[in-house]
Amino acid sequence: MMGYGYGIMGWFGMLIPFILVGLVIYLLVKPSQNNHKNYMSQNGGNDALDILNQRYAKGEISDEEYQHKKKLLRE
């Protein structure tokens, strides 16, 4: 007597498309997350230097303090 469907292979066969779609989505999303992290790390140093330049331009810090902090940021 034959059962309904294909047993375990039937369920596994139905899962394969879902697994493949999930894998494709993961492979598309993962590189964009890495690019975002790289973008943020590259601009992070520039933001600090921009803030330092603005504080110096406003006269909030002295020339010596500006030069010292600028040197620390570039290291």
C-alpha cells in the first residue's frame, strides 16, 4: 500500500527552495553590511578631525592643544 506524498524526501525537497532563497538573500545582504562598516570607520577619523578644526577655528582650544590633538588623531 502506498502512502501519501513522498515521505521525508518530499518534505526535504520542499525545503530546498527556501534554503536556496535564504542563502541568496544572505549573500546579497552580507557585503552591503561590510561596506557600511568600512564607510563608517573611514569617515570616523575625518569627523573627529573636522570637529577639532571647528573648535580651533572658534578659538575654543589653543594652537598647542590643536597641534597635539591633530597629531594624535593622525597616528
